[in-house]
Amino acid sequence: MEARLAAPWDGKKIPKGQQCTLQGGTPMTPAIARSGIPAGTAFIIGEFNDRDFAPLSTKGGHGTISWPVKGASANLGAIAENATKGAGGAQVMKAARATGQFASKGYLAPCSGGRGNRYFIDLKAVDAQGKILDKLRVEMGRY
């Protein structure tokens, strides 16, 4: 399974404007082109995390999103910060775990204040029963 982030995301640096709204951004998740999706995959699940902030570093600390897919390739559309649904049937499975002013109903964009935190997505191909068929880690970049 392979994944490629759509521009302006390059996996090295969080693009300008894609930081959280609290820090002046108008963020969306990266759009992701997927290929090599295993047969039997019904959904791609994306768990968004901050490697350098322990409370949000695993299991979708910045939110978990599900995209329905059919076939060996798919384009996973971007979802706005704090939204619960997106185009193509995408939906939030678990909201970000941040609290207080950082709380979000869905995806929480990078919000470290530019301290160099590293953000990533754990992508999982799952069948209709929830069995993981394949997984892949994709770097979003530093902020």
C-alpha cells in the first residue's frame, strides 16, 4: 500500500495556513492519493498524531477519520478542522483528544506553535468487519 500527500503538503513542513485555527490557520487534513489498496478493503482509517506531545501522540490524538473506498486506488479528500464529515462519505470516527481551547469535534490541525513538533498519520486499510488488512505511516511534517 502506498500513499502520497497532495500539494501543498510535502511531508517535511506543515504548509502555511494549515496550522490550527487558534494560531491563525484555515486548516484541512491533507488530501491523500492511495494506491495498492488490498482487495476486500471497505474503509481507509486515518489516525492523526503529534509525535512530540505525548497525550496526542498515538491512536488518533488529533482525530480519527474514515474514508469509504472501492478498488485498488483512492483519493482521500481533505476534511476541515473541527468538521465531523467530509466529501465522498468521509466521517470522523473519534474526535481529537485535546481539551479546553484546543478541543475539536473532529480533526485538530497541527497546533504546537511552531516548536518543531512532528505530525504523522497512521493509515489502515480495513474490511467491512473492521479487520486491518494493511497499514502505513505517513509523515505530515514539522510545525
